[in-house]
Amino acid sequence: DQQVKQNSPSLSVQEGRISILNCDYTNSMFDYFLWYKKYPAEGPTFLISISSIKDKNEDGRFTVFLNKSAKHLSLHIVPSQPGDSAVYFCAASAGGGGSEKLVFGKGTKLTVNP
Amino acid sequence: KAGVTQTPRYLIKTRGQQVTLSCSPISGHRSVSWYQQTPGQGLQFLFEYFSETQRNKGNFPGRFSGRQFSNSRSEMNVSTLELGDSALYLCASSLAWAGASYEQYFGPGTRLTVT
């Protein structure tokens, strides 16, 4: 049972345009959500997070939106740059007990074309 | 500040053997988590240690075990290796738990190939 789903294995956008990566979850106990970026041969790098008490969090070119009723979150990258080309993982945590256990999606490979 | 380090970076083992992977967290981080990454399953949580105690465990067989030392360094052991254990094993450290931060910092991983 996959609790965090990234239904698009890949996404291709032009430089300067908006990239939108989507993530759906099924566990209503999740209360903290994170996005990680992963380059080949490197470990995932934390990008941005959002708590379930918010519906939007912005950091520079990256914005994460959370729709709790739909159990859906998305990552917007504006404007997209070739250096953003990587695999993006959505992750969720049911942190009430302070658990560090993160449940990850399978990732979406983003390619930004110059 | 040095990042999370994992050794070895690459490993080739034969089916039936056992393997030990090592992870050194960022200085001051007390929580270490291990993940397995495969193309088909993505990133899957193995277990998490905090202050030398296993605090959480994922859905992996008992062949997968780990431990954490007093200096927060962690090791992961896989016994009786199977072909399906071939994967990238990632270690992540974080500062604390109980809502202080969920930001985990990942190491580069150990690529294990079982033949």
C-alpha cells in the first residue's frame, strides 16, 4: 500500500517556465510534508517543507501548496532552470509521536531544457 | 560543517554473504535513519536510531539490522544477502526529534550489488 504517490515518473519543461510536481497521500495522520531533490550519485537534499497547519510555503523560486481535503500537495518551481533537473521526492511524516520516519514517494524526474 | 558520510560507497557481494555498512552523521545530530532505494520501490524506510536505541522500524525482514554507537555513528547489517537486496542504501541524520526538525540530511549512499 503506497501511502505517498507521485504519479508522474517524469516531467519535462522549458527553461524559464513553471514546473509543477504533484504528490498525493492517503494517510490522514500525515502532518508534515517535505520535498527532496536528488542528483545522480548523491543523496537527497532537503528542498522545502510544509506543516499541515499551513496551505502554502514559499522559499525563493520554490513554493509548496498543500490541499488537505484532497490529500494533495504540489511543488512549483518558477522560473525553472536547467540546474533544477533532478529527481524530486515528496515525503510525509505522521510526527505526532516525534517519529523521524519519513514515507517517500517514488520520485519524479524533472528535466529542464535550455 | 562536514556532511553525512557513508562507507563504503560501492560494494559487491555474493548471494548468501553478509554486509555491514557504516554511517557517520553530521556532528551534533543524534538521530540516524536508514533507507533503501530501488528503481521499483523508490525510497523505503528501514529503521531509525536515536541515542543508541532503535526508535522505528520499517517493513523489512529480520536479515536487516542496525545499531548506533555512543558517538551517534551507525551501522547497518544485512545477513544472507539476496539478489533483491541490490540497492542504494542511504543514511540520513537529523538534529533531534519530537517536532524540533524533520529535516533529514542524507549521505551519498552505499551502492550494494549482490551477484
